[in-house]
Amino acid sequence: MRKSSRYGWLVILLGSALLAGCSAIPSVFTPMSPTSQQIYRLIWIIFSIAAVVFLVVEGILLYAAWRFSRKSSEAFPKQVEGNQKLEIAWTMAPAVVLAAVFIISLPTLRYLTTQPASDPGPGGKTALRVHVIAHQWWWEFQYPDLKIVTANELYVPVGTVVNIDLESKDVIHSFWIPPLGGKIDVIPGQVNHTWFQVTQAGAYVGQCSEFCGIDHAFMRFEVVAEPQDQFDSWTRLMQASAAVMTGEAAQGEQVFLAGACSACHTVSGTAAQGKVGPDLTHFASRTKFAGWTEDNTPENLAKWLADPQSVQPGTLMPNLHLPPDQIQLLVTYLESLK
Ligand code: CUA
């Protein structure tokens, strides 16, 4: 074996470790919320316990291999079979270790699911409530106190406690933003609770982490943590109804309202009040669409409207077989929904 290929695995391992530390890739090793910091601590405690178990077991194994191995080609080592005391011991030891890990994990589980009423730190701002609704295959974010509904992009103020209630419209999904907290199941007919408090402004990519059908891997989202004043301007923008359209955008609006689009999508301030697909009132302000996988550009949007299946096989967005001129008008309209 050549030296370079022999050490190839080491390069891959070190490379992955480096990438894991990089902020572009979501990682549990860069905790950015008290909740994920708690999990991060727990990871190291459990890892340490596992490391001790590993060393003890491997140590005994190596010692036994050395101590009880055949000493010469003639002599047979002593043949032993069954030792009740030992068998009880090695059944009990893992049970005790697992029970300890369970007990150590309980306070963290409790911490993650107990929503604080307000920021426990100095200043103590009121918590922000967000209702997360999972759909095959996109995320709906409702802000009940601010009367805002968005899709796939969750804006929050830095330093504010964000209390999250989660529910699913169809199958079981799992809500996960690695730097901001643990995975939490999103279940139809049951409301689960969690929270986070982002300590540093930035964008954090989240991902559905429970297999939920063909487009599970394309069920992403982004948390955008902004300073309070920027979040407030975002709030005002989102609370406004869709702008009044003129020219081609107005023609696109007519196509949207007359066709099947408005049966599934809401554009507030218009007759479109569908609830099946994402709310599109401020579609143009989003950076991505289709489960936060496609860059929101006129070209991508035109491709999507022409044949959603070719962009994301399995998507529940139907192909309406729209003529190219209507697609063009719809793109102009949707990209005007700032
Ligand atoms: Cu939703 Cu996987």
C-alpha cells in the first residue's frame, strides 16, 4: 500500500473535523444558544464516560489476550467455561453505566423543553413566541403575537428567548438547527415545545432530521438572527399587505388569482387565501424557496413553475402546464412581492 493512500483516511478525518468547526456548515460543536451549550456539555460528559468504558474494556481484552494466550506450541491454555460472578458483573456494569447516562441526561432534557417566560439575563426581554408547522416538505413559521406567517426562513432577534411550539400537518418530522439546540420531533396532533436564544447574529441552517418521505433531504430552513432594530424593521415589512401591482406584475397577479395558485397559496391583501402551500405575501424577500433548496432567482422560479417535478422530484407542488407567457408574468409578479 502506498503511503499516501494509507494515510488518506487520516486526511479525510482531519478535513471533516476542520469543516465541522467552520461556520458555513451547521455543527453542534459551535453552540450558539444556552440550549445547545447545555447539549454540548452533555456530549462531552457522555463522551468521557464512553472513553473510560472503551479504555477499560480494551485494556481487559488486551490483558486477557496476553495473559491467557498459548505460551508454547505444545501446551494448551487452561480451558474455562462459565463464571457466574463474571457474567453477573458484565451484565450489571453496562446497566449501571446506561442508568447513569440516563440520569445525567434528564436535567438537560428538562432544560430544553421548559420554555422560559422571558430572557433570564439582565434586561429580561419578553420571549418571542413562534409556532412551527411542518409540512411535506417545507416549514411554516407563525408568529402569533406579531401576526406574521413565513416559510422556511425564521427571523429572530439576537439575545431574545424564542419559545417554539411545534406541530405537523402530515407525518412525523424533526426540527433541528445544530448550533441552536437538539432535534425535536414534530408530530401530527401533538404540540411539542422547545426554545433557543441566539447569542450571536448570523444565519443558521436547519434541516428536517427524521425521514418524512421522498423530499426529506430537501426540507431545510434557515434561522436569521438579527439585532433588535433590524428585526423590528423586518417585522414591519412582513406585517404589511402585498404591494399594489402595476404593469406586468399586475397582469401576473391576475394570472395568479384566476388560476389554481390562489387555491393553495395566500397573498395577504388579495383574494388568494389558500392554506396548503407556503404564504407568498413577501415571497421576493426570501433567499430560497422549495424547502429552502432553490435560490430565489427569476430563472429558478420560471423552471419551478414550468415543471416543479424536474426541480424537486416528489414535490407536492403540481405542474399546472402553464404557457411560457403566463410563467413570465407570474415570475414578475412573485418577484415583486417584496
Ligand atoms: Cu420532514 Cu424529514
